[in-house]
Amino acid sequence: MKLSFTTLGCPGWTLQQIVENAAQMGFDGVDFRGMLEDIDISRRPEFTTGLNETKRLFADYGVAVSGLSISARFAVVNPVEKEKQFDETRRNMELAAKLGTRIVRIYGGRVPEGYTVETVMPILVKNLRQIGDEAEQYDITLALETHDDWTDSEVCARLMAQVDHPRVRLLWDLHHPYRVNCEPPEVTYANLAPYTVNIHVKDSVLNERGQPVYVLLGEGDVPLKKMLDMLLQGGYDGYATFEWEKRWHPELLEPEIVFPQYVQKMHEWLKYSSK
């Protein structure tokens, strides 16, 4: 299982710092979820006019771009809004192909007003099939994250079965189905494993108001080790991507502290799992 981090955890780092630290800290890849002031990197000079230099930088340090994580959501009804989501996805699929990565994370998003998960499902299925067809030309797999109103693993499994498209799969955020729905890991794994092409890893505890507070890996009560064991035993060999949401929560610890701790803890867990 390869290790990566999303750039949510280092919103103040330049591209040079991102790549250097990834290599020095022992990561195999970087998943881009914004950089500096931009959340959508597809229009930044490092990924347009300077793309060749960016690719050389990654190659020189032996670090891969493990994926692009974008804001596009597909449980949308309004045609104008839908086209915005498709446009963002197209730009980033083209960029991902140029960077040599094959995973672009997308969302279902919030259920639109006047709909339920069940009534919007056919619309989401249609939209995902359509963008999945477009992903073919870029050799990209779109990974819909267990996020927003799509954290119930049984619902996600039904969604994937109905979409039935080889270019549309799931990103299993190990935190959300457990924390939001109190799902036993065995249930989540059984539902999601056939469709999982990427995972997000983060740990938390609940505060006195019942809200999750992110903590260092292994210091929370999310049964991550059990989930990772099941994934390994099931043959998962993709990236385990550390999602430290410092861009959204500036009070969180600095990446210089949490990123190396993630690598150390994951190596400990994965080594134990392989015995």
C-alpha cells in the first residue's frame, strides 16, 4: 500500500516544498487538493505554462502525483450548474492525464432541495455515466468520495451497481461512514471494497458536543487499523492518502509534525499487518 497526502494539509507550501517534503518524509505520492491561494490547480502556472518543469520536479525527487481531488459534484439538477461541474472535471481529467495520474476524486454532493437520496439517485447515475464516458478518452478513473450525503456504504454500493461504468468507482474515506453513520468496518468493507480505487485516512475523537476533532493517527478511536487490515487482505494496492484538513481548520497541527507521524504510524501498522 503506497502512502500519499493531500495538499489540504499544507496550504502554505509552494510546489517545491510539497515535492521536497514528500520525498524527505517518505511519501510515495502527492494528491493535489489545492495549492496556496487556489483550490483548483488546473489554471495555475505550475500546471499550465510550467507543466513540463513541474513534471521534471516530481521525476527528480522520485515522487508521483497520486491523484487530483476536485470540487465537482454530480447530484445536480440545474443544467447550468451541471455544466460547471462537467467543465471543472474535464479540465482536471486532461491535467491528470498529462501528469501521469489516473485518479480524479469527485463528489456526489449535497442532495438538492426538494429531493431525497433516493429520488436524486437516477439523476446522479445519469450524470456519472455521462462523465464516465468522457473519462474514457483521458484514461482516467473518477473516484466518488464517501462524503456529504453519500456516506452510507449500502447506498454507495447500490449507486455503483446502477452506474455500472468502468470509469466510475469510489474513494472510501475510512473516517466518514464510521463517524457519520456508525457503520461497523466489516459492513463498510463488504459494501465498498469491490469499487474502491483510493482511500482517505484520518483519525478523530468526539468532543463534548459530539463533533469530531481530528487527531494524530492512532490517537483517535476510528478503527483504522482494522479497515487497513481488511483492505490489505483483500488485495488493495492503491494509495492510502492522508487527509489532514488544515486548509479548512487552520488550528490543526502543522504538516511538519503530522506528516512524518503518519508515515511512521502507517509503516508500523502495515508491517504488523503483513506478518
